[in-house]
Amino acid sequence: CAATGHSGLFAATRGMAVAVVTERMVLAGKERSLMRLLKQLQSKAALHPGYITSRAYRDEKDERRIMVLSEWAHQSAWESWEGRSADRKAISGEIADCLFGPTNHRVYSCVAAEQGDDFRL
């Protein structure tokens, strides 16, 4: 990440990669279906401009909780995928049938410590 000159402990970067954390709670007996759908979603996302990578993780303490960490070249690429992709909407509808509770997304932008700070990522 490159700092943009903002003041404060962290300097957010503009136009840089973002990480998206997506959390879902899978229904009992729907784990295989969810994993199959997540692989389909990843395959379609890989074709979308700005997609970098993604991985799925299972919570060690609650195996029903699945987290997907995806990286995008910039926030507008993620927003385009999230809001306008017909493929994403179709697969997300099928994914919803495997879940209890809502799907939650958090978007994180890249940060860099200010020069002179001892904090390191």
C-alpha cells in the first residue's frame, strides 16, 4: 500500500485494493451445497474486472459460520460485482437457500502506517 498523505495513525490508500469479508451461517445438511455454490461464485467472480482472489474459511469454534475473504483491485470493482452482476445475483439466490440469517459483507481498504510510527502490519 502507498500512503496518500492523510493524517492519523493509518493513512488510507485511494484507488488501491480492497478486501471483502463475507460471513454466512450455513444450515445443517447444506454444507456441500454451499461449498459447490461458493466455487461457482468464485469462478464467475474470476471473470469480473478487478477480481484478484478469494478463499473460504470455516470458523474453528462454530463450523456453521463460513467466511469468504476476497480481494478486489479497487472498491468500484467490488461494487460492480456486488450490485450489477447477473451471475452473482443468480448464484446468491441459490446460496440463500443454504443459509439461516443474512449474508454480511464488510469492505476493508488497504492502510499504511504513517512514516515514523513504530506500528507495523
